[in-house]
Amino acid sequence: MQIALTKVFQKVPEGYIGFVEELPGVNTQGNSIEEARINLEEAIGLVLEANRLLAEEQIQGQDAIKESVFLYLA
């Protein structure tokens, strides 16, 4: 199974802004489209890591089962 995420970029006077439709909070900007793309990849990783840490805090000390899921994205 493959899950595809949608990156959206828009030209603004300052350069480009970008976000991922399926991941609230993942957004960025850059002077060029290339910079915005690079920054968005970093933002994806940062938001996922922050969400992981928040979830770990919420379940700390509770009886919970954690499983990994692997997404293969193009």
C-alpha cells in the first residue's frame, strides 16, 4: 500500500510558501521554489517528530501497544 501526500506551493511577493494538505502544521517558505521544497521536506520531519514526542508524553505510564508503520512515497 502506498500513501501519497500532497505538497502545495504558491508564489507570493516574498518568494514561495508551501504546505502539505494532509499534515496540518507542515508549512514553510523560501526565496525560490527549490528552497521552499527543501524547507518543506525538513518541516515534514520536524512536525512528525514533534507529534511523536507529544504522543509519547500522553501515553507515558499507560498500558499501550506501539507498532511501526512504513510508508513508501514516491
